[in-house]
Amino acid sequence: MKLELRSVSKTFQTRRGNTPALQDITLDVAAGEFVCLLGPSGCGKSTLLNIVAGLEKPDTGEVRMNAQPVTEPGRDRVLIFQEAALFPWLNVRDNVAFGLAAVGVPRSERMAKADRYLQIVRLGSFKKAFVHELSGGMKQRVALARALALEPEVLLMDEPFAALDAQTRDSLHDELQDIWAQTGKTILFVTHNVREALVLGDRVLLMSARPGRIKREFHCELPRPRHIEDHALVDATRAVLADLREEVLAAAQAEVEHERLSS
Amino acid sequence: MSSWRLRILFFIALLAAWEALFRLRLWPSYVFPSMSSVGASLVAGVADGSYPLAITISLRRILVGYGLSLVIGIPLGLLLGRVKSVQDTLGSIVLGLQALPSICWLPLALLWFGLSEKAIMFVVVMGAVLSVTLSTADGVHNTPPLYLRAARTMGARGLQLYTGVILPAALPAILSGMKLGWSFAWRSLMAGELLYVSLGLGQLLTMGRELNDMSQVIAVMLVIIAIGLLADRAVFAPVERRVRERWGLQPAR
């Protein structure tokens, strides 16, 4: 399996003119790799995931999955959002089985798979619960199970833990590393949190803002499982932060510039 | 004091005041009847079968008319909420027609269908269908885009998006449109039966007036209120509450 992005660019038309979101993104992700896209808000990293997911089309460039061009959503690449986006009218198990139903998997098989993936995210005893009865962390775990149940080759995760409290996030970091080790999925994970990127990623791609470009690439070879408070990780964070700070400043600058030009 | 006890006390006081006012004999009984004569009228109407018959006929009309407006209104609302060109064209007509009280359709209906069941059914449908359509369209329009993106990334497409996501997401709005539609249908039916006499509760009301029988008029009004309340409390309110709870729109009790 290989995910390839070739010179992907995207510009949004807004009332205030054109906003370049992504410029000339070229990227290869190998099977089983855990890649984090790190960048300030507004750097187009979510747009990039949407394009890989097939929910948006690039203006130029191409995404290829196993040498096939990506033109629409497919269950080989499933996107997980910052909000769990579970369906409140379904119970937890039916939520996990939703995607399987959409592709016509028979009911008994759907339920068996849903139960298996709920076990993996340690929510086996909550399969009859409704969404409004779950905490934020539990919702994200259901969302993870729902994506895993489709058995995609690539998990696309768009700041999935950004809205959670620190403790919940830390335990989900552990779980996600576990699941990744168990299932060997390829993961493309978007975050604006440097430490999160270093905890999770084999490779961390630092993106610049407006237009989004891949500015630098870090390899993180710290032993797993990694924890957010590990000394080595804190040190690694420092180096990346210095680079990111430059970017944030540049982004702020660009914003002011944009404002001035358009007024 | 619990709100139930307060309510019961209030109604007892109200009935007592009614009886006291009647005993002062300020007005003739065809203007202000006693509680007991209204009660007697109710009992007599039920006993001679005229109320049950009128209720059956009115209920049959509203069930058919209301059913029709759901069958028309919900699909129309789905279209309006999803297809921009339909929204731009048909949508403005639906909005405009809502300004017309449904009973104003009666003269047109009588000319089209004559003095028939169809005419009154038409008025009932026109009363309910617009609010069902508009609420459905609203619910569909307000389907969180995130739900659709989530469904699409999982491979759902076309009709699956409608049945699996848009329809259930819009259900709370559809239900409140159905509730509103029912009360409009009920009002339209009563207005129609009052104006164009042919059996039903509305006709009983007209008959009471023609016979100067105020007790009957009030008794029938009470029956009409009771049916309206019963539908709301026994059918719509519990369903709506359960759906809103499950959809996380209102905390569970």
C-alpha cells in the first residue's frame, strides 16, 4: 500500500478574494506508517485530509492510493473528525456498524464486527448505550471503532483529540499507539499540538501557514509507547516548537498583510 | 404545592365560580347556561349517539386529510430542503400560501369538488400540508454537514444519505411540523364543518346555535378541546419528548 500526493494545491474563493489553502504538497506515505501533519490553525491541514479522504477535490495535483487516483470517498480511507460525529438516533453498536450497512455487509456480520471493534476500544459494555450518554472521550473511541470496523487501509484523523481534556487525551494516545501496533494501519494524523505529534508520529511534517506548504520533516524514533511527559519527548518538542513559533509569527504577519491589502 | 394539585384546585375554583355566577341569574340561560345543563347536554348527546357519530365522522375526516398531508408534505419538504432550484421556485409559493388561512380555500374547494367530502378534505390538507412541508424542509436544511461528511467518508452515498442520515437528522423538526400540522388540520376541519354543514362536530355546533341551545354549544366546544388536547398530550408530546431526548436536544428526565 502506498499513499501518494503529487503537487496538490487548493485555493478557496471567499468574499475577500482568493485564499490559497494548500500549495504544491508532495508527500508519500508508506504502508503502516504513522505520519503527523503539524501546523498552526489555518494552514490547510484539514483541507489536505479532506482531499485525501475524497471529500474535496484539489485544484491541481493528484492523490493516488495504491497507484489509483482518488476522486471520491472510499472505505479504504476513512476520516475521523474533531467532533465524533456519531449519529444520536443510533445506539453505540449501530453507530459502529453504520459504514458496514452502507456497503451492504449482512446484519449478523455487521454486529459481530461492531462488537469486536468496540472491544478493541474498550467499550464492549456500552454497545447498547446512546450517544448522549457517553463522555467526550468515549464518543471519540466509538468514532475510532466505527472507522476501524470498515477495515480501511488508511485512517485519516483530523485533530480527533483536540476537544478532550488532557487526561482523556493522554489515555487515548496510549490506546491509539496500541491499536496502531496491533492493526498495522497507516495513519495520517493532523494536529496543532507539537507534543501530540511527537508522541504519535514516526514522521512529523511541519506545515507553514497560508498557503499551506510542507516546510520541514522530523523523524521521531523515540521508543514506544511514548508518553507526553517523557524527558526525551520534551526535548524533542523544544526543537520543533522553535520552528513552529517562526511559522505562527509568519502566519500572523500574513494575516495583517492580507487585512491591509483587502481593506 | 405540586403543580398538579395547584391545577386541580384552580379548576375546582373555576367551576365553583361558574356555578355561583349562574345562580346570580344575571343572564338568561341561553346566554349563560349552568354547569349542570352543559353536563346534561354532554350526557344526552353521548347517550343518543349523536356525539359519538359526529366524533367518528370528524375523526375519520381528519385522519384521512392529515394522513394525506403527511404523504404529500414530507417528500415535498425533503425536496425543498435538498434541491436548491426547488427551494427557489416551489419554496416561495409554499411560503406565500402559508399567509392564506386555510378556510379561505373552502369557496374554491366547493367550486371544484361541489358539496362533497372531497371539498372538506381539501381544506384540511391545505391547512396541514404547508407546515409539515416547511418544517421538514427546515429540518433537512439544518442537517449538520458533519453528519453528511461522516457518512460519506464511510462510503454512504445517494439514497443511503437520505434514509440513513438526512431523514433521521430531520426527525425532530419533522415531528414538530407534524404536531403543528395536526392542530392546523383540526382547526381547518372545524371551520369547514361550521361553514359547510354536513355531519361532524362542527355541524353539532351550528345546530346548537340554531336551536338557541347554549348548553350544547359549550358541550361540543368542550369535546373539540378534549380531542385536540388528547392528540397533543397522548400522541405527539410523548413521541416528541423521546425523540428529543435521544437526539440529545433535551436532557433526559
